[in-house]
Amino acid sequence: MIVVFYVGLRSVASQQCIQPQSEDSNLTSKLGCHGTASKTYFKVYKLRQTSQAAMKSAIISALFLLAQHNMTTQFSVAGIELALFRYPASQESNLQAWDAADEHLINSLIEGEQPAVPTAIINDSFGALSCALSRINPNWPLRVETDARTSFLGAEQNHHHNQLPMDNLQWFTSRDTLPQDVALVLMKLPKNLTYFAHQLMRLSQVLPAGCRVFVGAKAKSINASLLALFAKHLGPASASLAWKKTRVITCISDGKPRTLPNEIIWDIPGVNLKISNLSNVFAANKLDIGARIMLDNLPQGEFKTVVDLGCGNGVLGLRAAQLYPNADIHFIDDSEMAVASANANWTTNQLPEGKGHFHWDDCMSHFPDNVEPDLVLCNPPFHQGEAITDHIAWQMFLDARRRLKNGGILHIVGNRHLAYHVKLQRLFKNCTTVASNGKFVILQAQK
Ligand SMILES: C[S@@+](CC[C@H](N)C(=O)[O-])C[C@H]1O[C@@H](n2cnc3c(N)ncnc32)[C@H](O)[C@@H]1O
């Protein structure tokens, strides 16, 4: 597969006037050219012409070559053929951009001869559902709701790659109100059931009585209490027969709008911070144990520009604002709800206006060019959706090294067994253990 990428990049490079430049640039991380499978670096090319369109086209063409050689990208359901990629494209070929529940949902629609009515698509990881419906009918009106920036970018990438139009798509975050015209809903069951309950309640506020909501899920996740959750927050529900260990739940909206619960504000012991979380934010209404040890071991110094990378509710960046009062603090998360919570927590804790900056982003992909951090704080995720993977942590470390000013510090926490010191040593050529306990370790690397 690496060879395919290499050849792909080479051929694209010749078309796009790309010159060989360096090993392991940002392009490396965007293309997923690292990987636990191979542990191999290889040459990539950097665009001399930095136009975004040229970069996009280079990446897409390289992905296309990869698609021809990688079976796990070929989505083939009820006559619909698509090449689908996770975002960012990862080298771990066992991870797919869709699962059997997506296939089950599409099969059910086709068997039911579903007409192309305005359809909300919710929690579609990388655009498998929206691409399939656009393939069935390019004019199918789709209202796509996601909390994850990577889902949004993945769906966009997959539409583009499969040459599907996007004029039929409207995008919404999980805090936006869906339009009143929605006549059908397709959903994937998320891992976080508090978030799911919140999504059902929000749907109850816009869906007319009788509107059908189809939810694809692993059969093992479906039980009486899940069906009771539907009944409580949206309307009666029943599950289909199992197919490939998945079921489709059909819920019929009862047309009664539910009131969303009030937010909970909680204190962090030992530091003077009040925190609240929207429903899809990491760690819900408690402090993560990794974050706790990080709070007890933040570095000392006169930092001017700090990044809280993968900020969640913003606890690390908020504490940094207290410790380094002259610093600008940048909060970044893939979850729009996380970024909104960090922003709300900045205000709740009366931190100085104009010093907090909030970015809904995939790692530091769109971080402003003119900002050079001298400290990046990071408690990285070790999964993406249901998949356990260290590729996001790796991308975060790569992006931090790329964007830190010379002499700047990356300060991270991780489970001991994840061996992040090996990655930091490889990237920064230095790595210091700042603190550790039985389970977690705090590491620091300097650019
Ligand atoms: C382990 S949590 C840490 C949250 C918070 N910093 C804390 O310490 O409690 C990791 C965070 O990374 C975010 N994340 C996951 N993938 C990401 C990506 N590609 N880009 C940015 N953030 C991401 C998750 O949404 C989550 O909030």
C-alpha cells in the first residue's frame, strides 16, 4: 500500500509540478503516511505551488490510486459502488470508512423503495450514508448533521472523490436547528448515549408526528432500555431482524416537543474553575484522570501563546490562562460541542476577553499561519469513533512540532502502555518524563 501511495504521489507530482522536498511534512500526516503497521517513513512531496486546490487535487488523485489497490475502501451495496475513505486517510487498512450498520440502513431504504424526500443524516462518520443517497439520486435533499469536523471533512472528501454533486447537501452542527422540511431521518447510534438522548430530544422539536427515524446500530447495543430511551425522547420504536450483527431501529415521532435539560456546572477541586459540558464532550461532568495529573504538573514559564490541543471542555487551557495571565490561549477540538463548551467556560470563569481563541478543527490543520505557539498542551484521544487507534495522537504530535516556535514545548499526558515517549523521541529527538504514576505519564518534548 505504501508503494501505491508513493507511486500515486509521484505521478501526481509530475502533473502538478511538485518537487521533492522533505521527509514527513504536514502532507505526510494528512495522507496518513505514518502507521503502526509499517513504522516506515518514506519520501513525500511538498507543493511548491501552495494553492489549496492543487493540494486537494493531489491528495484526491493519490487516494484514488490507493482505492484501486485497497479492498477496504470499496463500498458495494445494492448496486451502489463507492470508494470511501476515513478522514484523514489512514494507513491502517483494517479500518473502514463505514460499517455493516450503514449497509443495513441503505439496504432497508432500497428494499422499501424510499422516495427522495428531504432527509436528515445524523452521525454519518465519513459520509457513507450521504454519498450513497447522493449516488441513488443526485438531487436527494440531504440535511447532514455532525459534531465532528473530521466527519464533515471526510464526507466532503468522499463526495469529491466519487464525483458526487454537493448542491443537494446542507450542513448542520449538533447545536444547529434542523429545518422544518425534514421528512425522514437516517441516524447511526453514537457510543455516547447522553449525546444520543440529546439528539432525540432535539429531533422531537422539529419532526412532525408520524415522521420515521431509522437508526442503524450493532445488534449487541440494542436492548429494552435503548428502546425506552426512544419512547421517552421521541416516540415508539422497534428493531428489525439482525443482519451482519446489526439491526435497524424504526422510531415514529410522536410530534411532542421535549425540553432540553439545563446544563450542569461543576467545580474542579484544587483549582478555582467552574466547568460545564455540552452532551458530546469528553468526560461528561467529571474530571478525566489524565487531565487531573496534567493539572498538577503544568510547566512553569512566561508562555505567550498556548494551544490546548484536543481541548474537550477546555480544562487544560483554562488553567493555563490562570497560570500564564499574559498568554493568548487557543482551544482546538474536532467536536464542535467541545469548542463551544470551552468557549462558554472561558466566559463563566471571567477570563480576559480577546485572550481566548476557539477553533473547530482536525488537529492543527487550519490553525492560523501567523500564530506561533510556545507551548502545546495535549491529552490525546486514543480512539476515533468506535475504532481504537493512535493515529490522531500521532497527527497531533506532528502538527505540534510543525507549528511550535523553535524552543517551544509539547507537554502531554498519556496512559503508560501507549508508549508516547517513543513517538516523541522519534519526532523531536528528545523527550523528558516530567511525572508519572502507576497508570499515566507526563512527557515533554522541545522543538
Ligand atoms: C482525551 S480527550 C481530552 C480532553 C481534555 N483536553 C481533557 O484533558 O479533559 C481528547 C480530545 O481530543 C478531541 N479530538 C479527537 N480527535 C480530534 C482531532 N482529529 N482533532 C482535534 N481534536 C480531536 C476529542 O474530541 C477530545 O475532546
